[in-house]
Amino acid sequence: MELPKITIEGSGRHVHLSIEDLETLFGKGYQLTPKKWLSQPGQFASEERVKIVGPKGSFPSVSVLGPVRPATQVEISFTDARTLGITPPVRESGDIKGSAPIHIVGPKGEIDISEGVIVAKRHIHMTPEDAEKMGIKDKQIVKVKVGGERALIFDEVVARVSPKYATFMHIDFDEVNAISGVTEGEIIVD
């Protein structure tokens, strides 16, 4: 039996801002400027960049994704975390309670967030139609098999099903580097 295939995309370090934090960093009434539309409907990489600063290091030009969110969140890899000197948990996007703190610098101001830095749990955004075809439910944990010279199986991949999504798997750049250019995997449902 042929396994269902999924396109894999890498997600680099980025920041999601609340409207309040956007205005503190960029100025009152400021709005993000879309630069590149992403695979998920309505989501974009903006022209805006911020600096994130940890106890041991910083990244000077981190992409801000839009649109604004209810709470500010920073998504990084474990390699990034070592550079910054922080220990973020692996979490689904939006689950920031008790996560790592960070200092964020914009052109008009700076903020300290006491929580909000995570390493994003590997996940698949899925349309309800695709999920039904594959026999997958929202929040179900699946595996994704990747071929190539360094074949591997990603375990603990959470399926996130919503009519607001397009069907793509997202992993961070540490994981992208492990599969050396492979952009498609096969979903294994236990």
C-alpha cells in the first residue's frame, strides 16, 4: 500500500507579534508590510525585522511573520537556543505558557517577554478534506518517512487540521539540514 505523501517545508527562526508589542517596537498605529506570502493562507513574511537578544548571544535581523497574533511568540531551533543561551521547550505554536524569555529590539523600542520562546513541535497543517482522505484526526500524532541518502523517520509529528490551513509539513532548520534537500515525505499512521 502506498503511503500518503506530504510536502515538507523548513521554518526558520521568526517572531509573531501582538499588536501592543508591534506598536512598542515599530511605533503607534504601525502595520506589518507583507513581503512574501507563505504556504498557509493569510500568513506572510513581512518586510519588518527585529533583533532578539539572549543572555549569551543575539540574532540581529529576525523575520516578523504576519498577521499579528494575540500574544508575542518567538520560534527558534535548538541550535539558535544554544547561541542565545536559553532553553526553550518544544511546543505547538501558541502554547507559550511557561516557555523561555527573550529581549526583542525594534527600530522604535524594546521589549522583554517573560515567556514566548519555543522550539516548534514538528507538525503538519492539513485541510479537513486531506485529513479525511488520509484517515487522520486533528491533534493525532503520526510519523513521516523521508528518503534520500540520509533517510529517516520523523516521529512525534502532530497533525493540525483546520479549514484555515493548506496541507504542508513544517520542521525547523536543524531538521531540514538532516534531510539534505529532500522536500517530500510519506505519512505513516499507526
